[in-house]
Amino acid sequence: MSDVSSVNNNASIFNQINAANSSSTQQTSQSDSDMFMELLIAQLQNQDPTSPTDTDQFMSQVTEMSMVESLVNMETAIGDLSNSLLSSQNALQASSMVGQNVFVESDSAMVSAGQDTIDGVVELPASATQVRVQVFDQNDTLVGTVELGQQAAGDLEYSFDSSQLPAGEYRVVAQAEIGGELQQLDNFISHPVESVTLGQNGVGMTVNTALGGASMNDIKQIAA
């Protein structure tokens, strides 16, 4: 197995924060603009006819307000561009994942015709005197075991020879003897990516395999 990366995608959270900030900025801009115009009109209506507002001062106020509006509009445009780039980046990432293998926490493995191995990764919370992976068919009959022996704590990769198994779905159970007790381990099994579903505005992805969909947060590793 060729480990590529561990995945922890929090893009959807940052997108929600940016959307909230953008909405707040637009509302504030509109409110400030309305308030400025109301004050300006009131100033003109209540000025002393014998001593009207200085023209230079009046134009300076209008110019300052125009500059503020321009800056707010620029900020909004940059925010829209950022969201567009993020959406395009996620779409590109999604297209590149199709055909690769992802390790998703599961006790099920789908064996297709000609598939040589069932590959997986188990999380070992502490050193174990014995680690084993057992594979059961749909009748809950044990069809094979991978003995991994004594292992230190950490992520442990395994590969089960499935070349002689009929195509179909199998149950994979990983266990370890830790401190004299037999414990079941968290098991991440490799599945080929068939397609990827993008979330709203391209943010957030669901990876679809033969056994169903999984979010990027549920994927432990991506392998070629």
C-alpha cells in the first residue's frame, strides 16, 4: 500500500464563518451609507442661509464616503473571488480522487473479481502481545486470518490475500490482546473511490465507494 496523506478537511467550517462575515459587512455598509445620506440631507436642510456650508468641506465629505463604499465593494469582490477559487480547488481535488483508494472506518470489505488483497489499517491504542485480523463471509463463516503477532502501539497496516475468494461483501474484524484482555480495534479498510459528491458551492465532499458514501473527515488515508 502506498500511503499518500491523512485527511482532515475543515473547509466547510471556514466557509460558514466567511459567509457570515460577508453578510455582516454588506449590511453594515448599507446601514452606514443610509446614515451618511440622512446626515448630509439634514445638514443641507438646516444650514444657515446666510452662511452656507463651505463647498470644499461638502465635497470632502462626499469623497470620503465614496472611498469607504469603494473599499467595502472591493472587499466583497475579493470575498466572492476567494469563494470561487475555493470551489474550483475542491472540484479539482474531487476529480483527482476518483480511482484512488481511501481507508474508511468500517468492518465491511467488498471483494471484486480479480482483486488480490483486502488492505486495511488498524489503530492499536497500546502495545499488544498478539494482533490478528479475521475475515468472514456473508454466512459469518471464517474464511481466513492474518496473524500480526506482537506489536507496539500505533497504526498498523495489514493485507489479506483475497485472490481465492468469490466476489462479494465480507466482514473484517481486527482484535488485539492487550494487558491479558482481548479488545476489538478500530479498523479502516481500503475502498476504491467510484465518484465524489461536492457540497453546496463546491464546499464539503462525500466520497462514494461500493459500500456507500463517507465524508472527508471519516477518511484516515488516501492511497494510490
